[in-house]
Amino acid sequence: MVDIAFGPERGKRPDLANNREAYMEMVRRKRMYGGLLLVIFVALMASGWMLADDRNAGGFWQGLHQVFEFPSEVFAEAWQKSANLPALFWKHLPALIETLNIAAVATLIGALAAMALSLLATRGLARWPRMIPVFRRTMDALRAVPEIVIALVLIYILGGGPVPAVIAIALHTGGALGKLFSEVAENADLKPVEGLASVGANWSQRMWLGVIPQVAPNWLSYALLRFEINVRASAILGFVGEGGIGHDLKLAMQWGQGRYDQVVAIFLLLFLAIVAIDRVSDHYRHKLVKGH
């Protein structure tokens, strides 16, 4: 006769005390590691702050009370000349359009390069699997060098103007978007690709018909987000002679007192443009990804 027992056998109950002790030991170990990491982080921050303060032209604490003097001077003059702001908006609008054009062209070129690099660097989709590390390191190199460094080199070669800014931003965009595009492509369903391969489609046809329709919404979302970033980047590059509204801002700030109304007008114009781009791109990103 078979004896069926429900529940633990008599005399073999789980050792709850040992389990609790093991759990508490694990918690104490995690807290100890967390405390050590916090101490190391605070020490690095403190040492870095002290080093930066010593090497700075002036002490941070000695100049802290003057931090609001320059902004207050700028806004005070702009307030006195507030009647000039609408005219200044129209005056600097062409420079803003130039900045937007630089960002748009650079984003388009960089996104096209990122599409090719991402597909060539994605496992399971790459045309030459052995070349995947080469394409990945290429994207790393493009991302590693800041736009302003590339722009300064190109200014030395090509001279000032919007062309070096477009090239610099496009190169950095290609590396940054290539990484994001590749991560999206890795999650694509391979069944359409396999089906196209079975009927004799070449690599380009498999990518165009089997992969890109799946990843296009996310790719467009990332490209729109990158366009916002590139507008800011193109404005910053104007400070090193790349044209656009950043160049106008640099000239206005160099003139100093007497041109502070132009500084405020340019800041407001750039701020409003970025807010408008952010709202529009956010709407379309949501529409592309969510489908409504």
C-alpha cells in the first residue's frame, strides 16, 4: 500500500533560521559594497573639485558672490531697450534659419550614414560578419571625437563657414545614431529576411524589404531626437566661426555693454526655436512609435 504524505516529512522542516541568517548576510554585504562605492565617489568628487579650484584663474568661493552680476547687467540693459526686441528678432531670423539648415542637412547625412553602418554592424544582418568589429569601432571613433574638435580641424583646412559645421555634426551624428540604429535592428524579426533569402533576394533587398519597414518608426524617432541635439550643436559651433545664430551671439557678447539687448534677443529666439522643435518632434516621435 502506497503511503501518500502531504507537506514536509516529520522532523525535516525547513531551517528558517539558517535562511534568514544567509539573507541578512547578503544584505550586509550589499550595504558594505554600497558604502565603499559612496566613499570612493565622494573622495573622487572632492579631490576633483579641489584640483579644479586650484587650477582655476580665480577661486570659486571668492567669486561666488559675483555670479549674478553679469546676468543682471545684461537683463537690465535689455529691459531698458525692450522696445527693440521685435526688430532684433527679425534681424537675427536669417541666422537662425541658417543654424536650422546646418542641423537639418547634418542630421540627414549622418542618419543615412548611420543606416548603412548599423546594418553592416548588426549580428545576424551584416553582409560581411567578419567586418562587424571594424564597423563598430568606426562608429565608436565617430562618437568619441566632439563636434567642436572636428570643426576646429576643418576650419584649419577649409576655412570658416557652414560647410565645416555640417561635416563635423554629420560625422558625430553618424556614430551616435549608428549605435542606436544597430540596437534597434538587433531586435528585428529575421523571418522576413529568411523568406526573402529563400526566393533569391540579395542583401540590399533583404534589408530594404525585410528589416527597414520594421525598424523605420524607431529610427525616425531617434533621428528627430538627434535633430534637436544638432540644433544646439550648430548654435555652439557658431562661437568658433561656423556661421549661424551662434556667430551672431558671439559678436554681440564681444561688443559687451551696449549690445546686451541683442544677446537677450538671440537667446530668446534660439530658446523659442528649440522649444518649438522639441514640441513638434515629440509629437511626431510619439505618433511614429505608438501609432496614434
